[in-house]
Amino acid sequence: MQGPTLDVHTDFSGLGLTTNESPFIEQSRQRGELYIRQPYDLYTSANHRAWQQLYGRMIPQWERYANRHFLEGLATLCLPQDSVPHLEDVNRFLQPRTGFRAKAVSGYVPAFQFFDCLRNREFPTTITIRRGDHLEYLPEPDIFHDLAGHVPMHTDPHFAEALVRFGTCAHTAVEVAARIFDPEERAHALTSIIRALARMFWFTIEFGLMGTANELKVYGSGLLSSHGEIEHAVTSPDVQRFPFQLEWVINQSFEINRYQPLLFWIRSFDHLFELVGTLETWMKQGKLNHVAAGEPVVNERDLMSFLEPAK
Ligand SMILES: [Fe+2]
């Protein structure tokens, strides 16, 4: 999708699309534009070099630790190794496989809108890239995390169905909340449901492992885009790895700014699809209305996105 055109008098040339340093993104946000175009000419040689470095050092890690569906997806997408990909090119390979497409965004997408995009087989995709001298840790997503970490998984039909089911869950959450008459009780229940949904997403889509206790591979995008953590997740004795247990996961806090000490593994993407279905059933039964407090904190913007999803 093409966003609004740039003001012809604004010259962004040479300033790049670097995380937290991009005037193009800043101005898009100021104009309230969430869905934007990818102004490809604005990427600097430093931006392309950062992609090249990030991609190059992940290749041996992926070959060792990534699940085969990811590796197949990577081959399908034909991502360039030496320059930031064009979203249009990625979508040309992706869309015929599962209907999914990467959709450029200017920044944070409120929770309901994010899940609603998944339901429509659109993946909100950051277009900025981290600085070349800050390759290791980034608290927010960038195009490497989104395109190289997430999007190859979207070529797998079974994974794609599970992702769409997450989107359906968000709509179910709105329906469940609408049936609670008391506004305070409704906000409390919805906050709890969003927290459960976020925890489920975190321990599967972002940090999931797949296989058996004896042989685990990575399918979570947070791990697939992290040079250090992908190996740590699979091999470190400091990580606890358990078969996926939904009762546990929906009540489990997590911290985003450290290597994850606790991970869960699933058997297959059909298994994941079933688990998201069970989550939805529990939601309808009111079982998610009081999950354990703790991270992630559900902010006002995310809560409002569910309370007033049309806005
Ligand atoms: Fe992510």
C-alpha cells in the first residue's frame, strides 16, 4: 500500500532511515500517519551496511538453530544479503504463498490494530534499521527484526493460519468485553485478556522453540533476529525449556531487556494453531479475566484500542 506522498519541499536526502534518527519517520508520526510507504531512496550506505552485517553474521546461526520452515521461507523470499530489501519485492514472493504481506508502519501499532492486521494477513513492518555501531541490542523492532526475523515464517501455511488465529482472538476479546456491563470490571477483564494474549504471543511468535526435548529448533522471531540469543536459547544451561503449557504461559511475566531464562517448545505449527484456539475458548469462558499481574504492563493506548477498536 502506498502512503501519502511527501511534501515536495522537504529534502530528506542523506539523513537515512536509522532507528530513532529519521526525519521522515518523525514527520510521518507528527502527521499522524501510521501506515506509510517505504521511501527506499532514503536508505544510506550506512543503513545498507548495517543490514549486510546483521544478515551475514546470522547465516551460520540460522543454519544451526533455525527450524526448517524458516530456512525454506528464507529461500522463498530471496532476501538480498547486501542491502535493505524492498518491501514490494518481499511481498511479490510472500503473497502467493500464504496471502500475507509486509505493510510499512511509522512506529508502534496499538495492540488491537496490530492483531487486526494479522487477521487481514498484513504484517506491520518497521522500515528503519538500527545503527551500525549498535548491532546487538535494540529494545524496539527494526526492519531486520521484522523482515529477517518474522517474515520468512509467514511463508509457511500452517504458521500463517496460527497467526491469523491470533487476530481472530483480538476480535473475540472485544466481544467478550462488550458483554461485561460494569465499566470498571470491563476494563479490568480486558486488561487481563490483553496481558494473556501478549504473553502467548511472546512465548510463541517471538521466543518460541519447536521440536522435542532432545532436539529443539528456533521459530521465535526475537531469537531468529538475535545473533547472541539464538544459540543461548538452544544450548545454554541457564535457560529452562519446557513443553508448552498454556495455563503457565498466560500467567508468566517476562522481561524484554535480557536473554530469556524461560522458553517453551511446541511440537508443530498445527499444535500452535490448536493452542491459540484453546486460548480463544478460555477467553470466551472468562478464564482469562484474572491472569497473574506483572509484565507486560498494558498501557492506556492498548486498552483503548480494544475498548474502541473502530477509532
Ligand atoms: Fe517481533
